[in-house]
Amino acid sequence: MTRTRAQLVWLLIAIVGFLTLCPVLMLLAGSFSQGLTAFGAFTAHKYVAAYTDPALAGVIVNTLVFVLGASLFSTVLAIFLSYLNTRTNIPWKGAFTLLSIVPMMIPHLLFAISWALLLNPSNGLMNLVLRGAFGLEQSPINIYSIGGMIFVEGLLNLPIAYLVIAPAMGAFDVSLEESSRVSGAGTLTTLRRITLPILRPAILAAFTLCVVRALASYAVPRALGTPGRVDVLATYLYEMISTGFAPDYGQAAALGMSVLSASILLIVLYRALTAEGGKFVTISSRGFKPAIIDLKGARLPLFVVVALLCLLMIVIPVGALFYTSLLPYSMVPGARALALMSWQNWIEMVHDDITMRALQNSLILAIVGASLGVLLSLFAAYVTVKLRTKAAGLLEMLTFLSFSFPGIVIGIGFMWFFVQTPLYATLTAMMLAYIAAYLPYGVRPLTSAFVQVHAHLEESSQVCGAPPLTTMRRIVAPLVLPGIVSAWILMATMFIRELSVSVVLSRPGSEVLAVRILNFADDGLWGKLSALGIVMILLSTGMVLAATYAGRKFKRH
Amino acid sequence: MDIRIEGLCKYFTSDGKTVAALDHVDLSIPANTFFTLLGPSGCGKTTLLRCIVGLETPDEGEISIGGEVVWSSRKGIFVPPEKRGLGMVFQTYAIWPHMSVFDNIAYPLQVRKMDAALIREKVAKALRFVQLEGVERRSATKLSGGQQQRVALARALVAEPRVILFDEPLSNLDAKLREETRRELRRFLDELDITAIYVTHDRVEALALSDTIAVMRAGRIVEMGTPQDIYFNARHRYVADFIGRANQIEATVLRHEDGITLAETGMGTIACQRRELPAGSRATLCIRPEFIHITSRAAAPEGKTALEGRIEALEFVGEVYEAEIAVAGERLLARIDPDVAVRQGDTVRMAIDPAHCLLLSA
């Protein structure tokens, strides 16, 4: 019994190890070789070329400003919202949950493009309205700028920061604050001197996670930075492998190594921070509800801020896309726009073969890929939770590390691998890369599902006389099923919208939805783009709703 | 059914060091007794229980239940837990959250592929037995702690096992409920022909419930006997200390007389329960506080030892006064009836029965 178990663990380590380490090692090998198809002799030439490029300094400065700015924006906003939700009597608290799942429903690329539709300098809807209203010559706001990128990326990463900070704030032992109040400190002094310092590990962890995500982000820099000629590392890397007649994968690999190292370093830092977080935040077991702070006169204005945020994050982007999808070209809402509205873009989209093939490919990747990914995650999670061996720890580390990998770098790494195999330019290749890049999304919900199944629950079934398979079927499987469902939906949602890996690996014949959206954007076909975008949002939203429903249904017992 | 354990060993490795969780345990538990394994956490009692039920595999030795060998290192026998036909109540109750009360209790019968009508009948009987009628359709995790405990008991009993095992089943209940449940548990089990093995670190539970107690330390059984035996006639300092409060005084064995052993202490010569210790050897004299009686008579009653001391501290704790009495160079803790009028600083006379003075080596 123990023998087959050990074999299973090593088989899993081999599969997961291949998926996570293959792109990394290929990237490393590629960065020291001469060309994509033939590795040739060892050379450091690509490093010299990549790191002496005069344009690089500017790109790095842009990247730093973009990543740190966006992360700071998300974290500060998340602290503000967490405090309002967990500690004050702000009305309509359901809005906070809604805000935290929005990026699950609206893919990042579409969110960024919708802001481009609203605030681009030449014909952004909001800019047109503002120009008309104030009689301005020029557009007042240019989203194609580093500021615009920070704003949009910050909004997108807000839920990640919120999901780290809010539970910590909710679990806070209130007596720590109460003793500060008794000592004579007011609400604000207590917040500054007691609450925030104690929550520092959680806040730093949230910030680090945002940095990792912003560094890996390709959608926002591509949709907003590229048109404004603001390059960050992600877009700079992509340009190396796409522009001109001789895409240079070697140079991209050389530069990608730095991005990858930075990401791994950051995720290790994040882990250290969250491990320490447990020491700081004390959860009161006495079952006391945190004292709710009465906002008094500030209640309504603060609520308006939250409502405005909901508007910025949900209504305006989706509204802009839908509006655009009904018009032949960009124009201010009004009588003329109303007269020109039609389903033309939608009809053309349905008759466009490439778009339909992209839709089909994305659905196949989502359904088959998520199923295989969940199967792998299921075994990996079981091993990491139930077997506390060294090998199981190694497996856990592997699945965790890949959480930090920027999609575009993983894509480049896999490119070096697939080009040597018959899998090149196939859906299978993309599926493998997807599973590798998004494995933690499957492993994490399943790990927590297994953690909840106390060993006694299995053991008591055994003592009751049930053979192992019966225990698996009647006790373990039903208890883990909600985790399986949510892991599957999470992975499928990620795959439906996947951009940064696909943009590297996708070839004619293996188009996917997000890449098709980029094609439309490059060709300026905003109407068709918006129609397809709404389809993507509907698909994602449908899946998120299904996940919520499934979660509720199973939670009832 | 009786249970026989021979030379059972179980080793764990932690930080590169091998620790014996069970160190050559020999044990024989007669059928239809309530047997308790008592000891502090980490003494190996739960490991022993899990070896008996089959959830843990020992490294050496043999276990047989009702004459059938279920585990033997020598003969290479391992009967898996599901084939041992036992009942068990877990510390966490291990109530399956996705099943109703009925399904939880019916489970052992369902996996035995019993007829549905018979299952309904037996589950109803089990629920009646633990006084939980009318909650069959409820979700089991919605019940209170005490009710969940009864569900766990009903599930362990429903297949009518001949042996039932308990792993600290009362430790998750609050103090008042724990006492009630303890009494009920004993009443339930008295009605059945069943061998019960009970693991606990709570001495009161062990004393109140058991026919036999085995006190464990570091993977070994130190002492075994009836609750009275263990409490009144402990043979080891460790056991005397673990099972209740005791004054411990350094002593030297003087000589043996008719039914008693005399020992020299800082308080003078004390007559003790006879123990075969060599004269001149060092020992610990152990006296429980409730056996130090305050008396007004000048001379001690026939056969008892008289002592005189000064009350240094007096504490009222409800049913008794707890007094710290200085006798020569020693200090004795005594429990005094509240109707005996004493005050701090008083000089009092005491009488002690030699039967309650235990001389313990080491």
C-alpha cells in the first residue's frame, strides 16, 4: 500500500515538475543558445544584446513606475474598503463581495479595452462628452499613458489585495484596539498606531502579490501602453518575438530570465510574509463580534465612494462595450447614435470563420484543459495534504512556484520546447502550457477542500466496516466535490480568457478568443471587438454564477 | 470479547531520533469490562488504541481480539480496520457533515449490505437507546455537541460490536455536560454485553467510569488495577501523583512490624502500609490530604499515628478547608471539614491511618 503511494507521489512530481520546470529550463537553455530551431553552441551573446540595448533603461523605469504605482493604488484602496466593510456600519455590504469577484467576470483585456474606448485621446466616449460639455479643443484625459495604465491595473488588482487584507481585518482581536481606546487614543490614532501596524504583514503580503500580478500583466500594457508608446517589460518582451522579420527568441529568453527571477523572488517573499502573518493576527476564539464603528455623518459620502467604485468597475466598462458593439464607429451617445444602432457587428461576428474557430478552440481548451488540470490538481492536492512526506513538500513547492510565473515568459519558455516537437502550433501544446501556468488555480481550492476533510471522518468510516473504495465513494468524494466543482470552474474561466500565454503560442489554426480580440483591436474593428467581448463576459459570468450556485448548494449541509 | 496484546512496539522518528510510542506493551483485557488507558498527552495511550482498532500499524508484537489474531509481526497478519468489526467514538466525533443523522448511524449497516427495512429498525432502536428520537432527518452537524456525541455513540453501537473504543470522547464538552454524559455513558454500556476501551487524560473520568485502569507513561503501562486499587494503593510515585493530590515526604525505611512498615521522616517515625522494602532504603512517603484527620483527643486512636502541627495557611474552597500544616520541618496539605473550628495559627492534633500512608520507591 505504502509502495504504490510512493510511486504515485513520484509520478505526480514528474508530471508537475515537467509542467513547471520545462518552460524554465528551456528558457534558460534558450537564453544561452543561438536560435530557436537549432540551439547551436553555448553563447552569452543574447545576454549582451538584450542588456545593452539603450531602450532597456527606459522600459525598466516604466515597468517600475507602473508596477509599484498600480500596486500601491490597489493596496491603499483595499485597506480603505476592508476597513469600511469589516469595521464600520456602512450600508449595503453585499457590494464588497460583488467588487471582489468582478475581475473574475470581466477579463482583464476587455476591462482595459473598455477604458480605451472611454478615454482614448482621439475619440474616447467620455473624452468626447467632456469636450462637448466644456468646449475643449483637446481631450482632457489620455488613458494611453502610464497614469492610465496604473489606474486600470490598480482597479483590476484591487480584489486580490482586498481578499488578503479583509479576512485579516475581520479576524482581528478587538481587545487590542479597545485597550488603546481605554488608554486615551481616539479612533484615528488607534487606527494609525495599533490597527495598521498589527496588520502590516497582511498589507505587505497584499502589496507583494499585487506587484507579482502587475509585473506579469500583459493585457493592460498591451491595450493601453502600446498605443501610447509606453513600453513595460511584458510588452517589450513580446515585441522582441513578434516584430520585424527576425523575431529574436534568444534575446527574449535572456531578458525573460530576469523577469522570472524577480517573480520567483517576490512570491517567496509573499510566502514568508503570510507565514509570519499568522503570528501577528490573533483571532479571538471567544466569538465576540468586532465592535462596529459608527460612521455617523460620513456614512453617506463614504457609501457614495463605494457606489462610484462599483460604477467604475462594472457598469461603465460593460456599458461601453455593449454600446460600442451596436454602433458602426465611435460617437457620442445621442439621437444620431440611436438612429445608427444595429446588430450589424454581432451578425458579422457570427459569420466570421476565424472568430468562430477561436470561440470553438477556447471552449475546447477550457473544457478539456480544465478537466485534465483538475484531475492533476486533485492528486497533487491529496498528496500535499494527506501525506506529509518530503516528496509531498517538494510537490507543494513546485505547484506554488508556478503561481509567480508571468504568462508571457512561460509562453516563451514553452515555445523553445514545442518548436522541437510535433506539438508545435497545436491546441495540445497550448493546453499543456495553460495547465502549467494555471495549476495553482486548481490546486489551491482542492487543497483547502482536503484540509477540511478531517482524518477522523475517513477513519471512522473504516472502523464502521467500509472498505477503502467505499470510504472514497461515500465519504471523501462527496465532501471534496464542492472543491472539485469550484476548481474546475476557476480553471475554465481562466482558460476561456487566456491571453499572455496564448499570444506567444497561438498560430493560425489555433486562435483563441483573447488573441482574436487583440487582432480586432489592432485593426481598429471596435464594434466587432465589443460584440465578441460581451460574449466572453457572458461566458465568464455564467461560469462564476454556476460556481457560486454550486458552492451554495453544497454548503447547505 | 477479550483482547490480548503481547510485546507491542511502535516507533516514530522525529528530527532524526527514534522514539518508542509503545514500548513492549503486554496487556490482557477480559471480556465485558470497562477498561481505561489513562495518562498525560504523548504517553502512547491513543497510539495503543489506534493499533487495536487497526488505524495504526505497530512495528512489533501481536494483538488478538476474541481469540482471533488481528495483527502479528511474526506471523505477518494484518486485518484491516474494516474487517475487525469494532465500534469507535472519535475525539472529534467524526460526524459526516454531508449526511443526515439517520445516514450517519445507518452507515455501518449499509456497508454491510443489510436489508433496508432491517436497517430502519436497527437505527430506530439505536436512536431510542441513546435517547435521540425524532432527529433522524436533521443534518448531523446542526446538532449540539452533546447530541453529536450521542450520534457518534449510536453509530458505534448500531452494528452490535462486541468491543467499543473511545478516544477522549468527552474532552470537547463543557464541564457540566461532561459529567452528565459520563454518567449516561456508563449506564448505556452497563446494559450491553460489550468490552469498552476508553482513552483519557482525565483522572476523574477514569476513576468514575472504569472497571480497570491502566496508567501509562512513555509508551509503557506503569500500573494497572481497579480505580480503588490505583487510588489507595499506588505502587509508583508517578501513579500516586497522577491519580490525585498527595503529600510527598522523603523517608527512610526503618523496619517491618506486624502488617506495617515503619519509616523515619522529618516529622518523626510514621507507621505505613506494609511494603517489602529493605530496611535503610530511601523512599517517598505519600499521604493524600483527605486522610489527615484533625482530632481533639490527646492520644491517637488505636493503631493510628498521632502528629501535631501549626496551621500556616487556611483556604476555604467550598466543601472543605484546605490547610497547610507545619509539622516539624515538613509541610502537609490537609483537607478539613468546614464544621471543625480552626483558625490560622492554631496548633492542631492529627491522626493518620497507616493504611493510607504509602511508601513508594522512586
